Amino acid sequence: MKKTISLHDFVSAFTEMGRYDQFSLEGLKVIYKYITDYESESGQEIELDVIAICRDFAESEPMDIARDYRIGDEAVCAENVLTIVREYLEDNGVLVGATDNTFVYRQF
């Protein structure tokens, strides 16, 4: 049996599981689009599993990602961190999308 999940249902599932602060609303929208696009392109249905999504995906500001994954060097600054981090995530095949202030990516 299948139930189609709307964006509202998707966001509500995180609140119901106590994971409302794991991602921003914009970050959840990025993940929702990523999953629904994948389903459309692959023809494979994905079961909504909030805990697995929280384990598999992350949302962080570019400077935090640069620090956590030791991307670049001391020359990484606010002016070039967006480009450096985006390229790093794309090169590693984990970039899911971006909000105004963050990148959403698959954890690795």
C-alpha cells in the first residue's frame, strides 16, 4: 500500500518524530525535492523514514563545512568559501542543494 507524501506531510513527519530542529524548513524543502526528483527519474518509490534521512543528510553553513571537512586552508574566507565548498561537495557527489545560507548534502 502506498501513500503519496506532500511537502506538508514530509515536514510534519519531522515534527512528529521530534526532529523539527534537524534541518531548516528550507533545508527540508531541498531534501523533499531531491527525493521526489529521484523517485520520478528512477521509478523507484522511497519509504519515508525520518531517522534515516537525519542520518543520511546534513545541512550546514559553508564555513562550518569547510572547517568540519578541512576543505581548503587558511585562505578560505567568506568571499570564496561558497565556491570552494560547493565544488568540494559536487566533486564528492554529495551535494543535494542549497538554501540562502546553507548547503544540504549527503553525509560521507
